[in-house]
Amino acid sequence: MRTTKGHARNKAKKRIFKRAKGYWGGRRKLFRTVKETLARAGDFARRDRRVKKREFRKLWIIRLSAAVAERGLRYSQFINGLKKANIILDRKSLSEIAIADPPAFDAVFKEVKAALA
């Protein structure tokens, strides 16, 4: 008697089609196309998890640069001053402080300025 992979194959296909929910046309309905689309989507997802980190760092640097420029320094000078003043704050938290709490950022800036002088 010939055996088929009936149940197992249907279950596997169902699992794959479920991941393609919301895609358009054959990208949702045709098994081979769905597999190709999901493989490509996975590649993009992996790449962009890394790109996201770069993009956020760029954003924090842009925000910090603007906040520091308002106070009369360049970004590179500010970062150098942070190191000299032994202030261990990352760009993310500094950016948040600059936006949410300008008086606190002014205090940090004063420390940096003093360390540079």
C-alpha cells in the first residue's frame, strides 16, 4: 500500500500559510510563492533588526548635536567633555534628558564645559 504524507504535509502547509496571512494575491495563496516570500521576509527582518539599532543611534546623535549646538558647542567637543568629566551617560539617555528635562541637561552641559576649560 502506498503511503502519503497527508496529515503531516497539510499541517506543515497550514503553518506556512498562516505566516503569510495578510499578504497580497499569490503571495498568500500559492505554496511555492508563499515559501519564497516568507524566506525573503525573514531575510529583511533579520537585516532590519540590525539596521534599527544604527538608525536609533543616529537619531540620538542628531538630537544631542542640536541640543549642544543651542548651547554653543559641537557634538564632538561635548562627547570629549563627557569623557573628561567622567560622566557615564549613553547617547540614548542624554538625548532623552535633552528633550524631557532641559534644566538637567543644562547641569550636565555645565559640568562638561567646566571639564573642557
